[in-house]
Amino acid sequence: MIFTQTTDTPQKETPHMINLRKRGGKLYLWGEHLGVKVQRTTKTDCPVTAEKIRQEEVHRIEQANPTLAEAYHIQQEIKERKKKHESFSEPVVFEVGDWRNFQNWKIRDAVKVYTDSPNTSDNSRNALQDCISGVMDNSLPRKVSDMESLITYWQTKNDKPLSNNSIRVYLGRVRSCLNYVEKWSREYKPEAHYRVPMVDVPLKEQSREDVYLSPDEAERFLGVVEERWPAKHPIYVLLAYTGVRPVELARLRWDDVYLRNRVEDSLIVVKHKKGKKGGEVWRKRNVPMHPKVYTLLNSLTDRQGAVVKRYGGHYSTSTPKGRAKSPAFCFYPFNKARKLAQLPDHITCYALRHTFASWLRKKNVPLDAIAVILGHRDIQTTMRYAHLSNDDKAAYVQSLV
């Protein structure tokens, strides 16, 4: 596929965003071109001389940014031809690496245009450079096979191989760059535009049977926390014996805890937020108390504000920009306690919620009841939480004998 253009029509002067303004009897340059702002005087009141100075300023900016200048002129030419309903008729073959030859573009070429664009923020520019820092010299083409080799490079980095989630983030940054290029190419030649390769990163399959703790493993883990971090011990007891989400526990306040004379009458009102910013919906559910939770909450003396506190305050569940995040206790001291308790590395703080559901399942609690306690609206979700151990499966099969 090649690109075409006509050369039989005379070139018109391309409009620029740097204009001449008259102030105090003098003509000023005012505006921007290719992302470069210009606000200065021409020191003359002669329109001819001022126009010459303006053209020299435009020429200087375009020499400093040749790639963006060429793209700008192409876009202006497209607009002019669309107004006249003209099309490109004379075929012209471009060389590899030419800005207009999108079919033969390299990732390196796309990165150059993306990073040189004034529309690209500094954070996006630095993030992309971090992703492709080790492969820029290889001039990788845009083919899917080479994209897969880029992923292989990320997976086998000598200093620190990236996880699957990190690779997804890196791949998303590269796609943002290529999507920017695709947008430009679509305006120039719709039937031959630069196409972004779609590459999926397969995650390693993980057995769901191992995403929960047995009663012995849970007691060993809680014992380590109580010995090394006694102030954090109530947090993990509440997570393991209520099944609440970590973010729900961080938001739990004493106003939502109802301690009665009997443990059977006591409960916790858990609030969970669903939806995006501006359309959030709060859902409430009642969670009955386990005897260990009842004893623990009765032993706590500070019953003001949040149930679990951090340095006298509450655990944050959002970033300064308003994005949701996991509470700090999901990482520290959980990860250290997990290693000391000799638990598998893939066990996370959220596994305590799976553990609670699996214990209920082992006690033959109906799935619909488990779904209500966990706050699931779809019982299919509950089935992913309520795991059966190999011993339980063997016992059920032996019961047929």
C-alpha cells in the first residue's frame, strides 16, 4: 500500500497560529506554533517588515521541530484538499522512517513523534521512555511477533524481571503511543493507516484451591502477628472471622458496631461503595459476630471514630487524586508475617476473605447464605470464594460408599 498526492496545483501559504497585533503603535508577534509560544515585539510599525519577521520566526521554530513541522503541513494540506473536495492522485513512494510512511513505521519512529508532541505530558513522556529504554537501539518493527519479543524482554530483564501486571501497564503505555500515531495516519490515508498491534499477555494459571488458609495456617499466621505486631493483631482477626473486604474494615466505625449482651444478638453493619466518582452507591449488609470477634471488640477501650486506627487516625482508602487504594495493612506487616508463618507467596491479605467463605462452606452453610454475608449479588462470585479442600472432596466421595 502506498500514499498518493498531487503536485499540479500551486502551494498556498500555510496558515500559522502566530499573528501580528498592534499595540502602542508597534506590531507584536502573538500566538504559538508547534507548541512554542511567542509573545514579543517586532520593534517596527511597518506591516511588510513585521510579516518578514513573523515568517523568520515560524521558519526557526520549524527547523527546531522538523518532524512536527512536516506533520503540521500535511494536516493543513489535507484540510485544504477537503475544502476543495480534491484527492491525492499522483502516487509517491516514501522511504522507511518517513513520517508519512505509516505502513513501514518503527516503534522508534512512533516514540519520537509521540515524545516530541506538545500534547504529550512530561509524565507520559517519562513513563514511555522507562518502558522502552532497553530496546530503542534494536529498532523493533510494529509486527505482532516483535511486540511479543518486546514482552519477552520485559519478562527476562537481567536486573529485575517484570510481573504480568507490570507488563500490562508497560504494554498500555506503548499502545497509547501507537494510538496517537494511528490517529494521525487515519486522517492522512484511511485505507492504509498505521494499525496498532493487539497483544494479550497470558497470566500464569493459579490454582484457586490455594487462595485460602486452613484453620491451622490461620492460627499460625495470627500467632505470629500477635507476637511481633500486637497492635495489628485485631485487624487480621476481624478480616479472618468476618469476611469483610480490607477497604470495608478501614471504613468501619464504632457507630456501625452493635455489641449486645449475647454474641448471637451482636452484629456489624458493613458499608460498601460501588460505582465511579459522581455516581457512587453505598450498600449495607449485616454481618453476625464470631465469638472471637465479640471477645476482641469487647476488649477494646477506645470506641471513638474508626474501629482500626493508624497513629491515632484512620487508614486511608484513596489517593490524593481520589483514586481507590488498598489500606496499608494489606502490605505491612502482612507480607512479613506471611513469610514468618511460612505461608505461600501468592497468599495476599484478600485471601482472608476467601478463608472465611471456605470455612462457612466446610460447615455446609448454603451458598446463598454465604453470598448474603459476603455482600455478593451474584452467587457465581461466591462460588469462586468458597473453596473445598482435597480432604473435603475425598470425604464427600467416600460418603457414597
